[in-house]
Amino acid sequence: MNIIDKIRLHGGFIAEEQVPAIIAYNRLELLLVRCGGGRFMCPAQDVKHFISIIEADGRDYVRDVSLPAR
């Protein structure tokens, strides 16, 4: 069972520690990032970068990261 299947079995939500395993499996796997003021999808390889931009000025926050429904 790959990392994506394991995450789907647990509701699809991704812990920060799981992101490197997803990148190793498929760096372009699209992940859903939900923020206080909106949401967006981006490749797994870019999640940490975009989260740091969102949180940099303190005006918004990241609620969670998950696999989008398929």
C-alpha cells in the first residue's frame, strides 16, 4: 500500500511529517491547503513554501492539508 492509500484510509488529512513521503512518492501530487480565508491546491513539493508565505505576515493561517476528493 502506497502513502496516498494510507492517508486516504485515515480520512485524507496529512500531517506535516507525511509531506516528505508524499513528495518521494509523487512530488507533483496535488494537495488541498485550507486557510482561514480560502483554499488552494498545489503540488506536494510546494506545500511548505506556500504555507510559509501565508503565515509570514500573520494575517492568515493554515487550517489543514489534505488529499482532494477523487
